[in-house]
Amino acid sequence: MQYSKIVGIGHHVPERVVTNDELSTMMDTNNEWIIERTGIEERRWIDPAKDTVANMAAKASRMAFERAGVTAEDIDFIVFATITSDYYFPGSGVLLQRELGLESIPAMDIKNACSGFIYALSTADQFIRTGMYKNVLVIGAEIQSTALDLTTRGRGTAVIFGDGAGAAVLQPSDELGILSTHLHSDGRFAEELYVKDPGSSRPHEERQPEQILDTSGFKVYMNGNLVFKHAVVRFMEVINEALTANNMSKEDIDLLIPHQANLRISNYIQQKMQLGDDKVYNNIMRYGNTTAGSIPIAMSEAFDEGKIKPGDTVCMAAFGSGFTWASALLKW
Ligand code: UT7
């Protein structure tokens, strides 16, 4: 049986570190609240003069290429997960293709927020298993800082989100690789975590820039409490779904990489599953929630730190806007 395998993983985060104390100069918040409620100590924000979603993704890709022992020219398909593409359209996949100096290979964009990287991984996995592509570049990258409401009104979301990119190279393998992926959504909750504008369903006259007096629709809205309650349930469900599908139990997991939404969510899952500290990887303290970027950035750092070794069973799980949620189980 043909599997697909992650043969290289990389990441890139912007240079600018934004501490909780710096945020407290912009809005009514404080370091203690942010750490207690989210676990976040600092996050990275882009420099709009030089950083884009696509060029951060290119830097993450080059790290992944080096680790995979491939060059950009080997890549035959790009699957790019982001909800913050550089342009309204086209998506950032083609911009990354251009940045890497590639021509004519397909580039697909996936807009499934925090679950985006797992959706993208699952898509790449299907194309590799059917034999259509042999070197697929899977990206999760996000610039959230430019859509945050940095006033006290927006403090419930502004303190959480950050910028960054992760990349994985997938190749076919006769050995075990990605064992299974599990994807879900429930659109009834679409407006509980969303950015409304520039939405195409707005009447034409309201879409004229001079008519847009209320710009709040361009900022992230999140019903934090509700999202939290659904997240803890769906994370557990979708992790168990992956384990059941592979006749495995929680003891088989060498490393769980949860989407970095809130340290309290990761800790809840860890406690429910009774996993040791060495079995769950978190880096939300340093980067906040980077949406589609969070899992591949965490995976790349875990790999750097020697926390993922050949043969390890790695589980990833995510929950976010849509609502969407997903998991993947793989042998490294
Ligand atoms: O990645 C996509 C999925 N996203 C998630 O999974 C996020 C899920 N939700 C959360 O992580 C949490 O709901 C938040 C971190 C967003 C909020 O934490 P919370 O414990 O649910 O706080 P809350 O919204 O219930 O607010 C508690 C209090 C409120 O004040 P009152 O009404 O009790 O006086 C808020 O106004 O904290 C206040 N508050 C803040 N205070 C200082 C809200 N944000 C802040 C802030 N600084 N940044």
C-alpha cells in the first residue's frame, strides 16, 4: 500500500516580538490576565513593509526543503492553507509558487482556518496515494496582526492571535506515513468566529470604500466562551476518532500536537487523556494562536528539539472557525 510521508518540515516567524506588556499600552489588558487565561507570553507580528504570507511561507518552505533533501524544482503541487491570503484573490498559493521561482505546477488554497493545515495535509495525502503527485508542499501560514482590533473593544481576540508560517514536504512511501486524516465542519456556527468583510454578499453600494463607515466587519470577531466550549469537546472527539480508526489507544501516541488555540485547551486535553508533559507539544507561549500556521510551526520546533523521532506516532488535532475540526495520525 502506498502511503504519504512528511519528509521535511520547516517554519518561519516574523522578527518583531510583541509582549503582553506592549499590548497593555494599546488596550485595557495586562500580562497576568493574558497568561492566566491563554498561556501566551508573547507573539510575533509582521513588518508590513517587508513580510507577506507568501514570503513567510517561502522561508518556511526552504527550511523544509533542506530537511527533506529536495529543491524547489522537485515540488509538483502546492497546497496552501490560510485565511489571510495576501490578496482578496488570487490565493497565496500562486504567490508562493512565484516566490519559489516555479512555473505551471498547480497551487491550491484552503480556507479552513485553524483546521486548515490538517485539511491541506489530508488533500496532499489523497493526491499522493493515488499517484498523481510525488513531492507536495503543504503550507499553513497566516498574518493575523493586521486584522486585529487593537482597542479595548477587541481585547478578547487581539491578545490571542499572531503571525507565522509552517511548511511540510510530503512524498510517497512504502513504509507507514500518514495513517489517517479526519475532517469535519458545522457551518451553523460560522458567525461565532469570523471576519465578515470584504464579504461578497454585501450590497454593491455598501461595498464602495467611501460608504464603509463601520469598519468593524474587517476585524476578527470571536464568541470566545462558545468557541472554547465546542473546542474542548471536538478536540477529544476527533483525536479519539483517529485512534479508533487505527486500532490504537492513547498510550500509542508519542507526541500530540494540538492546534495552539489556548494553553488551557491543550492542558484540558492532556489531562483528559492523562498524557505526560513530554507527550504534548505546546509553543503558544511564544507565538500565540497563528491559526493555520500553528501546527506546522509547532511540529517544526518539536522536530528541532528532538521530540519527534523516526517511527514515532504523532497525532495532530485542530478546531476553529467554521466551525471546522480535524485530526491526523502519522508514523514519522
Ligand atoms: O483557534 C481558534 C479557536 N479559538 C479558540 O479556541 C479560543 C477559545 N476561547 C478562548 O480561548 C477564551 O474564551 C478567551 C481567551 C478568548 C477568553 O477567555 P475567557 O476565560 O473565556 O474570558 P471571558 O471572555 O469570559 O472574559 C472574562 C473577563 C471579562 O470581564 P468581565 O465581564 O468578567 O468583567 C472580559 O471582559 O475578562 C475580560 N477580558 C479581558 N481582560 C483583560 C476579556 N479579554 C481580556 C483581556 N484582558 N485581553
